[in-house]
Amino acid sequence: MVSYSSSKYASSTFSKSLGHPYNFKRTGIRIVALCPELTHTAMTAKQTVWGDQLEDYKKVIKDAVWQEPDEVGKAVVQIFKIADSGTAWRISGGKHTLAPAYQYLTDEEIEKALYM
Ligand SMILES: NC(=O)C1=CN([C@@H]2O[C@H](COP(=O)(O)OP(=O)(O)OC[C@H]3O[C@@H](n4cnc5c(N)ncnc54)[C@H](O)[C@@H]3O)[C@@H](O)[C@H]2O)C=CC1
Ligand SMILES: CC/C=C\C[C@H](O)[C@H](O)/C=C/C=C/C=C\C=C\C(=O)C/C=C\CCC(=O)O
């Protein structure tokens, strides 16, 4: 999962940067990151990649909250109606919430961080 998680981190920071208000003002294009949690798909059904970690994977998924792809799709429609560019949204059990880490610093906080 190390390479998998690293690629997710890369794509989330990529979309955060691309969707930054500065770029949105220049282009008018909204970029929004969608972060579903465990969803029944071909990928999560596949158990061939785990090797000796398969039992650990089974333990993690046993008690997890699962959702179906169509629930993710419905949440995405709602997210697109309200999401600001550069935000990321968690979709878990068919419910969407703004991922707090993606809320931007205020101008004052940026000033403070840069110039103090
Ligand atoms: N299923 C889950 O619980 C979660 C999935 N994700 C992410 O969502 C994305 C989709 O995942 P799933 O729908 O679960 O997987 P999936 O295995 O069911 O679907 C992946 C799709 O991508 C296609 N694909 C693979 N390589 C491709 C390529 N080089 N060019 C074009 N298409 C290609 C496959 O043919 C397949 O249709 C992945 O990035 C996954 O990491 C994120 C969070 C949770
Ligand atoms: C409790 C988990 C909570 C949330 C889910 C996460 O957001 C995450 O994105 C979901 C991941 C689920 C993955 C399940 C199966 C993956 C199978 C694969 O084939 C992934 C490919 C490679 C991983 C192994 C490796 O790095 O070699």
C-alpha cells in the first residue's frame, strides 16, 4: 500500500494546487478532489495483490463502512453543485463531507506564516 498511498497523496496535492483560487481566477475551471472510502468494486474484491498481508486486509475491511458505486455517483452530483475549486471531499457510506485539511488558510494566516 506504500506506493498506492503515495500516488493518492500526489494526486490530492496535485488537484489542490491546480484548483487553488489563484488558478481558478485565471481559468474559471473548478478542480475538486473526490476521496471515496471503501466501495464495492472490482479493485476491492481483488485479493491477489496482498500476499502475506491478506489476513490483515481482511481484518481492516471487515468492520469498515462500505458503499456502492452508485452511492458515490449520487454524492458526486451533490458535491459538484456546492464545491469550491481546490477542495477535497470524503465520501463514506454514501455521505459526503468536506475534508477539513483542504480548507485554505485565511489571507491573514498566510501573511503571518510568510512574513513573521
Ligand atoms: N474502491 C474503493 O474502495 C476506492 C477506490 N479508489 C480509487 O478509485 C479509482 C477507481 O477504483 P475502482 O473503481 O475501485 O477500481 P476498478 O478496478 O473497479 O476500476 C478501475 C478502472 O480503471 C481502468 N483502468 C485501469 N488501468 C487503466 C489505464 N491505464 N487506462 C485507462 N483505464 C484504466 C480499468 O479497466 C477499470 O475499469 C482508483 O484510483 C482507486 O484507487 C479510492 C478510494 C476507495
Ligand atoms: C478503511 C479504509 C478507508 C478508506 C479507503 C481508502 O480511502 C482507500 O483509498 C481504499 C483502498 C482500498 C484498497 C483495496 C484494495 C486494493 C487493491 C489493489 O489492487 C491496490 C493496488 C496495489 C496495492 C498493493 C501495493 O501497493 O502493492
